[in-house]
Amino acid sequence: MPHRAKGFTLVELMIVVAVVAILAALAYPAYQEQVRKSRRAQAKADIVEYAQLAERHFTVNNTYVGFTLPATQSPREGTAHYNLNVAPAATTFTITAAPTGSQASDRCGSLSLTSTGAKTKTGSAPLSECW
């Protein structure tokens, strides 16, 4: 009986590498989109929290003038994925989160919330997907 060698052939190994490469090519963009979505969710949570702080400021002072954000980035600690800004006026405010770095490729673009509760975005995605 002839002795048969154990192990994988080069062709079998190349087929496995090709399958793994195809799966990675499909999975990585989906992963990146989920990361952007989770960062967007954090920015939305920060915007809503700061809007509540603005309302408390208005209750005490009867104006939004003088209201400042406790933090100008989202998330508050670590690498900033959104820059936060507030535009207070006497009876209105707008809080905006502008994406930075790798988050700048997010389809929703900048997110804004006004004192009336109006939610807007600048990107090409539908509003329902962003908010």
C-alpha cells in the first residue's frame, strides 16, 4: 500500500482563503455601518440630554441666552465623533452635532434639534433612518 501524505493541498488552502476574503469583503462594510450607527445614537442621546438642560435653563432664567453645553464633543470622553454646538436665542435654541473624522462619511450628516422639538439632518439618508 502506498503511503498517503497528510495535510492540505495548496489548491484547498487557496479556496479557503478566497472564501474568507469574500466573507470579509461583505462583512466589513456592514460592521463599519453599525459602528457609525452606534456613534450616531450616542450623539442623539447627548443632543436630547442637552436639550433638557436648555429647558431647565429657560425655566430658571426665562431665556435660553447664556445657555452653554457642558461638553462640545460626543462622546464626552475619548475620541470625538461629533462636534456639538448650541445656538441659543431669547426664546429658541438649536443644538447641532456635526460628524468628524471617520464619522464624516455617515449618510445622515449633521443632526440638529430645536427648542420646538424639530429634528433635522443634512445627509442623504431619510430622516426616519437618522432620528
